Amino acid sequence: MHLQRRWNVRAEFWPRWLLFFFLCASSAAYAALADSKRHPLELEALSEPERVLAQLPALIAEAVGHGQSEEQARLELARANACRVMADWPCQRDAAAAAVDAAGKSGADHLAVRGLIAEARARIAMQDFSNGEHRLGSAEAMLAKHPDGGLLADVMLAYSSMALQLGRHQLMRDYAQRGIDALGEQTAAVVRARLLRNLGRAELELGHPDVARAAMLKATTVAAALDDPKLISELDLELARIARNTRDISEQRAAGERVLAVAKRFDNAQIAALGHEVLGLAARDSGELALAETELRAAVAGFEKLVMQTEQRRALRELLRTLLQRQPDRRDAAALMVRLMELDEAMDRRDRAMAGDDFDARLRYAQQEFELHRLARESELAGERERLLSASNRWRALLIAIAIGGVFVTATFLVLQRRANLQLSSANAKLRLAEQRLEREARIDALTGLANRREFESRLSQALAGTVQQGSAVALLFLDIDHLKQVNDGHGHGAGDTLIRCFATRLAACISSNDLVARIGGDEFVVLLEMPEQAAAIRAAETMATAVCAAMTEPLAVSGHSLPLGASIGIAVSRSDSDGDRLMTDADQALYAAKAAGRGTWRRADVH
């Protein structure tokens, strides 16, 4: 299920680009790991990925034709590396999986481990965290049988980068330190530099800027021995983040200039945009607002050209702050604000889609767990029945053998038979109770104790059927928690879960016992009202929406922090031709209108 972060207030730039480095550029560390000889094309892929990809199909087919499984595995690893350089994650995933299969046929465990690491990185980049973690676990298990400090360090580097993407900075630090410990005295400069970089990044997020800077300088010293300007620029971006956190403007500027120099050398528009962003923030921090505007406009234009919406939104927000600080009545600020709102809406849609995918995955998992539990109970009951029947049959055989024993033996048999039947009846009663309990649990949301999507859909169908038969009306309130993403990013998902439970409690307090309130997604709730006629449904829904918005205005205190709590609400009222999907669509559109109006309010879909 299907997670994102909030950076330090003084260092909230370029996170996704660095995450790209953390997930994929660390694969360049392969060249430093002395686990086996590598195919020359694997190293050539770092500079000429397209040319290498054009050569590989024929070479792979030749290796397969000659039954050279180990050579095939090396070629597939070269293909995975080329795909990684081009940021083609599905290609990297498939090539790495093929390398694992070929390495397994040849018994080359070291190649299988490298394939598992490459496949895990691709899956993590695609946010398939569960399968990515599974591949890393398999690689770690193989290394337990065939130890290799360099490869184990690479596994820890991948774990650390995944922890960054999930916002688990303590884990990120721990995995980075474990990787450094695994390297020991090995050189492996690229891996060591990236592990130190992850360690410094985690320390900064945990509020230790001095420790972070020391780790980053050590990483820079290690990387200085390498001819890898991209790695140096990556470390410079991290040093700039630390410098901004500690208000060292001269270091910010120096790092930004070095990043721009690398961008110019490699003609890399993405690195150039990040360099302009660094210089723009440094200029604004020093009060040079005109220079800050120029640099930030260059960053916004660069990100827009590359269709990097998250980075563009971040740079655009900083540009707006600069413009308003420099000249509050700037005419072009309104146009930039409109663009920022459009980007916010686009990112909201993407986040909602991801949350929906995450909910579906959790639902499928819960259904599987329910089915497995039911089958286990049935198996247990069948075993108990078999044991009871076996005991009964033994007593029957004994009765036949000692029939001449008379009335006493017969009475004993009847007593035992009755006891067995009572036990069987008791077992059946327990099974029925367990089935009823599981059925109830299948309709309740575990986090909030409210009804879940399954119960809501069932009640909605019943209510709409009633509108046809009795001429009544149904009102649907679609609610979305405002600012939940920021709480998760800044305070962790534990605080986010607390916020969701508080929201559910306040929402339930606003609802009458005759109405249904349910949680249907990560931050999505619905309220279902049944009224005798349409006008009454509209009045009741609007009154309830106003009360809910008012109830959510008070912030929530968690661990000494005051967390914002608010709700945006979309209202839809059934018509004569309404079905469940149409009603949900109308409410969803009204919800988007409420968000566009500034959140913390409600909007109702028109009733025709």
C-alpha cells in the first residue's frame, strides 16, 4: 500500500532528482565490486546506453543458442545497466529478472545476486516496494551462504535508498551504516561514497546538520579519486542542502556553480535546472531578490521543459515567494499562481490514483487473508469431526464385541455417544459464531472502526433501490482529509493514522444514528443520508456538511505538535435516473470543486 516526504523548511529543493540518483545511479557502483569479471558492454552502457541496447539482442540470442547461460546472464546485466542509465525501469526489471534465471541455470550465484539487486532497484523506482524488498531479501539470503562484503554493501545501499523514498530516515541511516560496515577495508569507492551520502542525507533529515556535513565531506573525499563528475555534482547538491540548513550562503553558491559546470559539460538540462534552483535560493537568502528571480525563472523553465511537475511546482512556489517579497503587487504573480494551482491539482489527481491503487492492493490482501482464515477453520473443524467420529466408531465396535455385557455396557455406550454428539454440536456452534464474527469484521474498517467500502456499497445499493420503489431521495457526502499528505511527510505515518482516527471520531459525532458513515480509502470518507424527498435530502446534506467543516477546524495535538485538520466535501443528491456510479461521480466532481475553492469547505453537484 501503496508513501512521500516533507523536506526541512530551509532545504526543500530537488528531492525527486536526488531520489532518482539514490535509486539508479548507485548501480554504477557495480564497477567497484570485485565479485566477478563483467562484460565490457556493461561498463560501456554507462556512456553509450542506446548503442549497447542495439547490439545486445543478437549477442543474447547467440549465447542462448550455444547454451552459454553464464554469458547470457552477463549480457542481461549489461542490458539492465543500459536500461537503468535511460531510466527505463520496466526494461531494467525484465533484463535483471532474465539475468537471475540465466545465472541460476549456470550456478553463478554472484551473477544471480547482482541480478536480484538490479531488479529490486527497478521495482523500487516503480514504487513496487513489496516485490523490491522481496528481491533484496533473496539476495541477502544468498550472500549469507556465499559472503561477499561488496555485494552486501550494495544490498544495504538499495535498502537505504528505499527507506529514503518511504520517508524512513532512521532506517535509511541504519542501512547506510550497515553497508559501510560490510565494506570493511575494501576500496569500492563508488559504493562507499554513495553510502556516506545516504548517511549524511539521513542525519540531516534527523536534525543533525554537523554530522551530515562531516559524512558528506568524507563522501566527497572518497569520490575525488574517481573520474565521475555526475557523482561529484550529486554530492554538491547535498552539500548545498546542508549549507542552506545552516545558512552558509557562500557554500550554497559554490556548490550551485559546481553543479552548473557539470550540467554545461554534459549538456544536461535537468542538472542545470537544479543548479539554477540552488543559486536562486542562495540569492534570496542573501537578499539579492532580482538575481533570485532570474535563477528561479531559469529553474522553472527547465523543469517545465522536462515535464517534471513536482520539481516545477517546488521551484514555482519559491519563485512566487521571491516575487511577492520583492514586489507584492506584481502583475505576473497572478499567472504564476494559476499555474501553481494547476500543478497542485495535477499532483492531487496523481496522489489520489496512487492511493486508490494502494487501497485495492490492501483490499485484495485482506480478502485473501479472510479466505485463508476461513479455510483453516474449516480444516480444523473437519479434523475435530473426524476425531469425534473415530471415537464414536470405536465405541460401536466395542459394543458389538461385548453385546452380551448387558444393560450396563449399553448404557455406557449411550452416554459416550451423547457426549460425542454434544461436542460435535458445540463445534458447529463455534464455527457459526466464528463465521458471523468474520462477516462483521469484513464490513468494518480496521483503523477507524467505521464501515468500509464493502458495507458502503451494499447500503448504497439498498438505498437507491428504495428511491425507485418508494420515491425517496438519497444524499451522498464525499469527504477528503485536507493536509494528510503533509502530516505523513513531516511526522510519519503513525501521526497520519492518528489524524485519520481523530477525523473519523469527529465525523461520527456529526452523524445521526440513522445515517451511514464509512471510510472507503486512505483519506476518503463518505456519509449516506436517506430522506423522504429530494428537497429534504439537500437541506440535510448541506446542514451536515457545514457542521462537519466546523468540527474539523480545531488542530490535533500529537507528540507536542499541532497538526492541521480539515475537510473538503462534495455533495450529490440522487435523481430519478441515478445509480451508484453516477452518484459517486457527481460527489467526486463536487469534491474537486470544494478543493479548488480553497479546501475546508463544501460544494454540491447540481440536481437536474
